[in-house]
Amino acid sequence: MLLVFYSPLSLTFGGGFEHWVLELVPRLQKYGISARIICTKFRAGDVGRISVGEIDETMRKAHSEYCELPYIFSLPVGSSPCLKFDGLIRLADAVQNCDVIYFANAYALHDLLIYFLKRRYQKPVISGQHATLFSDSIFSNIYSKTIRRTLLKRFDAIHVLNRFDEEVFRSWGLHRIYRIPIGIDVERFKPHDFEQNNQKFRVLFVGRLTLQKGVDILCQCIRTINDYEHLQKYLEFWLVGSGPLQFLVEKVAKSYTNVKFFERVEDESLPAIYRGCDLFVMPSRRETFGITALEAQASGLPVIASNIPGPSDIVIDGVTGSLVQKEFPEAFVSVIKKYYDLWFCEYDKYREIRVRARKSALRFAWENVVPQINTMFSSVMAAQSQQRLPKN
């Protein structure tokens, strides 16, 4: 089986979909599935977090291909990239010769393009919902409830990552929905042990430095906690990431000696950073899944996250961490203090949460997830073959 993965966003962007597909494609080889990943050069005005060299090396090992298509902005559709004519031709050629199209459905009008290619070449399409279904954009939300909703009914399957998206799509009368989470390498992300190894209680954040990820909320939490002299002495914040709100993080890191900021961290160093911390925070306003919360739990860290779609599928409130009201810094501060008190005064109880977090994350191991994805692809292929059989 030959798959074409198409995304309007460059793999170098390094978001959730980009990491997912790079982890997935090599693991599909055992099922006889090869892939071509086709994207545009568009990075949504952000920095690139995955190097071309990393992508090329992954594709080489997976015996697969990656290419980026040129784009322009020619239509008033927000920041949605519009392919140049030669890019359209190259995408059409790839679609013509594949068995299944997997489409990262995030930007307006690209679903219309994929639908046109589906009709032209009679190829099955799986729409992957890796971006938040609704946002702060009125245009985007109207588009999702009208044009996108109509086109989704004409695709062969829909892949969602969380319960919320599945429930919305079912309420729209959509079918052939597969809820399959992102997988994780539980051997790469794992704790050294569950003992109290740090002199200070380390609170970790990993992610893009944007409003969506709640970086402003996190900085406010840090300032509030540091108003308490005893907490400032025994708590330490490690912040990892880059993005347009980096200036906020740099400012808070310069203001307090207990804040360490890491703009660039190599992928191979990330597991050690998780293992070196005691608590993970995710104050996001919107998420589709929340892979960093899963990486943290696999590393044995309790997670405090906004009670929103995505993290609420990963964090078991009161068992592996805590879910709190989004955009409510006081709630995050209160729960951070609670976990610090457990760590400092009742480590046995804190250790139990760490063990439960690790155990819960094992459900998302790639060896459990990839067979589900293979089943999705195989079912879509089988349905397409059935449709092509001559009727008696």
C-alpha cells in the first residue's frame, strides 16, 4: 500500500502532526505500507523546529519520500497557503499514483482541493483532525460549521485524536470516524526511578511559546509563586520552547533566578529533561491532543493541564495529575503548591502518583497504537475495493 500524507504546513514546523507522521511512517513498514509526505513550504510565520536533515534521515530509513511545494497567498482566506500551479501539478501526480490519501485537515480550502483530487482520480481520503476544530477566528469557525462539515461527509473516513472532536462529528451526522490517539515511545520516555533525586522541586513546561499554549498564563503563575519567599527558595521552573511570545519567557527568566529557559533542545536531550523534573504544566487554551503531557506522564511526572479537549483524554484528574479551569492562573498556582507540598512532606503519596502516571501512559505505546492505524488504512482500502466491484 502506498500512502500520500498531505499537509498545508511544512514538516519543519515541528508541531503535533509533523512529529506524529515522522514517528508513524517508519513503523508502518512492517505492515507493507510505504509513504510519500507532501507539504508546502508554509510555516505559519513561526520558526522551524525540525531540521531538513532530520526529516531526510527519517525518510531514508523508512524508504519513503518527502517533498515541499511552493505556495502563494492569493485568496482572502486568513493565513491559508495557496499552492502555485506547479505545486498543484506535483500533488496531483502523487495522488494519481497512490492507494490512500491522508490529509491533515487544518486550513481553509485545502479540503476542497483534496475533494477535487479524490473525485478526479477516484482515491479514498482520510481526513485527519490534528488541529483544533474551533478557534478564536470567526471566519474559521463559520468555515468549519459549513464548508468543512459538508466536505467531511464526502471523505471516506475521519481520524480524530480526542473524544470532543468525535462527539462533534457524530452530532453532525458523520460516520466512519476513528478515534486513535498519538503514540509514544515508552522506552525513550521513561523515568530513571521514582525517588526524590532533586534538591529543588522542578516544574517543567515544553511547547511552542504562543497564546494557544498559555505561555502568558504560565509566566503569571511564576510571578505569583515567586511572591512567596519560601516557594521561591525551593521551586524551580524549567521552560523549553520557542515562538512569538519568547520575549515574555525571557523577561521572567531574567527576573528570577529560579527560572531556567532553554530555547533550543535537541530531540535526543528531551527525555533527560523530563526525567530531571518533578511536575509538568500545560496551561493551554486549546489542544487537539497534547503530546508533551503524554511524554511527561511516560517519564513519571504528574501533569497539571487545562481541562480542555485533548489533555482531558490523557490526564486522569486526581489520579495521574490534575485538570484545572483554563485561563485561571490562580488554579494552576494552587495545584502547583499542592504537588510541591506532597513532594516535600509526603513523598510516598507523591511517588504513587508518579507510578500511576507512568502506568497510564503505557496505554499509548506505539505498539498499541500502530495496529489501530493500520486497521484504519486497511478498512478504507477494503471499502474502496468493494465499491469498485461490478454489481450483478
